[in-house]
Amino acid sequence: MTDSALATVLIAMIGGAIRVSTPFMFVALGETITEKSGRINLGLEGTLVLGAMVAYMTSYKTGSPWLGVLGAGCVGMALGALHGAVCRLPRVNDVAIGIAMMSFGVGLAFFFGKPYIQPTAPRLPSVPIGEWIGAPPALRVALDVNPLFLVGIAIAIFLWWAFKNTRWGLILRTTGDSAPAARAMGIPVDFVRFLATSAGGFLAGVAGAFLSLYYPGSWNEGLSSGQGLMAVALVIFARWDPLKCVIAALLFGAAGALGPSLQSIGITSGYYFFNAAPYILTLLIMIASAGSKRAMRDVPGELSMSR
Amino acid sequence: MQKSTTADTSPSAPIETVEFASDLGIRLRRSAEYVAVPLFALVTSGALFAVFLALIGKPPADFYSLLWRGGFGTAFSLQNTLQRAAPLILTALAMAIPARIGLIMIGGEGALVLSGFSAAAVALPLIGVAPKFVLLPVMAAAAIVVGALWVGLAGYLRHARGVNETISSLLLTYIAIAIMNFFVEGALRDPGSANKPSTFPIGDANMIGTIPGTDVHWGLAAGIVLCIALHFLMSRTTFGFAARITGGNPRAALAQGLPVGKLIVACSMIAGACAGVAGFFEIAAIHGRANASLAAGYGFTGILVAFLARHNPIAIIPVAIMFGGIAAAGGLIQRRMGLPDASVLVLQGLIFVVLLISETLYGRFAIFSGERSTSRT
């Protein structure tokens, strides 16, 4: 491989990482909020797909992609609220409900999304950061950043600060680490978890809007293939830390961009293998991080996964 | 509880018989509860789906009558239903057996796809060389071994590294589909399959036949036999007992000296083998070659079937037939009512959610428990 080809791949991977990582980042941040409260919502894959469909439909009908983002967030929040409300009932298993919500969300999205596969909806604009900082032309395309990417980073920094320094952050962490302790402090445990799951759903819905309105930027039934699920796994890898979620999301984005980047310089063999790269990477990361003592130290004590 | 108090006061024979009778009564009531609650969930979700249909302006009555006609109403549709029930029975077993040991293993789809592909792949060098009675067992063996290893891997990772088996098994599903696509679109592609990349067909002569007198392939019989065998294994053997204890309380099982790790891996491998049998029959009886049609979602519907059957292998059979019927009627409903094919997905998702919510109803009704106080645990 020549130097220029290598540079092309690297630039494509950086650009790809920024583009591909945003949905991972949003879902992972949402799941971090939910898991910090002591529940796990595996249904975010369904939320992501339904969010993508709603965003595309809203953008197509109203002509405003930002309304689409809002609509996707609200639908995601509704699904999250349903999950959060149902899990407070005795004998209801949050992991199983997550699987059910995944199939329900995907089903609804495919059902209502059929008429929107053909038409083109207005897409989200991008911010040409590359032009502003005077980057070389080859880098400019890679640095066309979607505003949602920046919003995601801002949310991550805010959450990182808020978990540690605000009263709400303390309430959330207490609920997640020990429900009896939280009850003793007078915290309404079920209500906090309901809010946390709803917030997680909102962010996952926004992640879906990014998929359908920016990159890849269209609605079809194969739009999301496991990003929502991988993001849930990514939260474990990031050890429930919002800033590490961003880094992990970028890593996953780069892995996801590997296939298309190699294709851009003419390496097409093994395309399907590179498509599997993010899944394999997720699995390897889970193997590497799940059993470690350090991960176990950071896990919220109430999480059913850790018991 | 009641038994011990009476045994303390007067252990005489007549009272013991009365005790036994009321014990049986309670057991019957409990079993009735296990049927009544899922039925309630089915009826409720059916009603909710009717409301959903009415809201989008489609007559619910038409939907359900078409569902009956397309799934069960005629001999043809019934056979179509049973044909689809076969992989559902097997993939539901792939969910139910690990569930008995406390794992939520949802990798049935991946194991089905990869083992089906393996069956088609090992057949390639043997087509035209080996006779049918050699070819089919080799394919079946390959499918079962690959399926068992695939889900067994998720079980092993769970035990050895504490990797969440729900996430890892679903990731393995995506990886399995990618592996199949990699070979089907590359090295093992039949150049003749232009629109839908496939492996070379195993040939009509090598296809497994149907159960005499029907159009239903032998996968249904294999599924029913496996259900009965696994029910026996899980409820009447030391292995099953140990597995159920581990599912109830892993720490207690460890303290008892049970080989928890081996049990977890064994249950996962049984699950994978069941999905592998499903994959084998999809190739040897339906498609004849490996392509994207293998990933038809049977593995995912199987999860729902297992939950509705409360992970009981015998109960899986009727539930799988019901969902086979829903799948079989999908095409008819799509054509007649102009509904998208995803309406079946919506109905299934709705049933799934309502079913899991109704888990909370267990032990809330006095008629099922006989006595109120012991019921809520």
C-alpha cells in the first residue's frame, strides 16, 4: 500500500469515525443514564429504528429536519417511559422487556415506515469545520461535522459533570447503587428509574434521527443493524463514564468505517468481513472488560446484569 | 408450610390423604394459572391490536378472519403453518433450555443461519459423489456441531468471563449472518444465482422428503421428538434437576458442589444444537441452498414462542404452531387488506410486551393459589 493510499484510508476513517460514532454516542449516553439508575434497557435498538423512521417521516412531512429530531426524541422517550413504567411492577424482568420492546419498536417502524422508503426528506445540515480552520481539501470532507456530534459531546461533558456535582446526579447514583439506601433517604426509586429510562429513550430516539437524516441519510429497513445493541455493550466497556462513552463511540465509529474506507481505495474483497468488524470488536471488548475487577468496581450495584 | 404444621401435630393417615388431595388441588390451580395468564395476555394483545387496526382504518374483524383462513382454515394453509412451526419449535427450544438455567440466550437466529450455511457448505464437495443417505447425515452433523459450538461459545463466555449472554448471543447472530454473506457472495457463490447470491444447490434428488401424506417436512417430527426428549431431560433427570437448581439460585448450586460452569455450557450447546437442527431442515427440506432467506427471523419469533410457553418444551409445540399460523397468514393478509408485511411484526411485538407485563399477575388471584398468603413471593 502506498503512502497516499494509506493517508486516504486514514482520513476516510477519521471522517467515518466522526460520522458513524454519533448514533453510538447518543445511545450509549442514554443507556448510561438508565443504567446509572439501576436498570438495563436492551430495547434501545428498537427505539433507534423507530426514532429513525419518525424523524424521516416528520422531516418529509414538515420540511424541517430539526422537527424530525425532536419527534424522534419524543417517540424514543415514550418507548423509554413505557419500559420504565412497566419495570416497576413486581416479577417483570427488565432485560426480557427490553427484548420485547426491541421487536415491538422495530415492528412499528417497519409498519409505518413502508411509504417513506422511496421519497427523499430534507436532511440535517453539516458544519464545515474543515473550511473554518483552513484544513487541506482532502481533510475538509472528513471534517464536515454534524451539529448533533457536537451536541453529543456537550451532553457527555454535562453528564460527566452532573453525575458528580449535582443533587440530581447524587440521587441517580444512589438509586443505582442501592435501592434500599435510596429509599431510606426518601428518594422515590421507581420514579427516578422511570425518568432515567425515559431520558435514555429520548437520546436513543435522537440517535435514530441522525441515522435517517444525516448518515447514511435515508430510511430503509436495513438502516440500523445492531448499533443500538452495540452501544449498550459499549456502556459496559466505558464503565458507565460519559466521557469514556465518547471515546468508545469514536473507536467503534472508526471500526465501522474500516470497510467503506478500504473500499474507497479499491480493496473490495472481504467487504462482508469488514462489515462484521464492529460486532467482533464489541464481542472482544466485552470479553476483555466484562470479567475485570476494575469494571466490577464501577458497575451500579442494582444492575441485574452484575448479579 | 401447611404440611409441616399438620405433620407436627398429628401424623395420622386420614389427615395425610386430605393433605395430599389439597396439595394436588393447589398444584392444579397453579398449573391453571400458567395457562390462564398467557391466554389473558394473548387476548389482551389481540384486542389492543384490533384497536390499533381500527385506528388506522382497517377492519379488525377482516384481519382475524383472514388470519384464521390463512393459518388454519384449509388443509393447504394448515400444512403451510406446520411447515413454519417446525423451525419455530426448534428455535424456541434454543431459547427455553438456557432459560431453565437462568440465561436469556437470544442467539437462535444466528445459530440457525450459521448451521444452515455449514450444512450447505459441507454438502458442496459431496454433491454427486456421495449418496443421499451419506450426504444428509453429514449435513445434519455439521449443522448440529456448528450450532452447538456457536451458542456454546456465548455460554462459555458467560461462565468464564462473566460476559452478558443476552448481548453476546445477539452479537454472535450479526456475526453469523456476516460470515454467511461473506462466503455466499464470495468463495462459495454459485455464478448462476444472479439476483440472490447463493451457494450451489444440493440438488432436488438430495432433498429430504416430506412426512407421508402431507407437504410438511420431517423437521416438524424432529422438533416434536426433541421437545419430548428435552422435557424428559429437564424434568426427570439429574442433569435437568441440577440445571433448574442453578437457574433458581446459582450461588446455592455452587455451594452444593454442582458443576455450574459445565451445566451452563451444556445447556447452551443443547440450545445451539436445536437451532442447528432447524438450520439443517431449512436447507435440506426448504431452500436446498444457503442464501439470505435463511435469516427469515425464525430465531427471533422463537424467543417469543419460548416466553409464551413459559420455557416448557411441551407447551412450545402448540404455541409454535399458533405463531406458524400467524406467519403463514401474513402473505394473505398483506394482499387482501393492503397492510404492510410488518403488521405481523407489530402483532408479535405487542403480544411480547403484553405477555411480559402480565408476568406481574402471577400470584395475585386467590382462585389460582388456594391460599393468599403464600402466593406472593
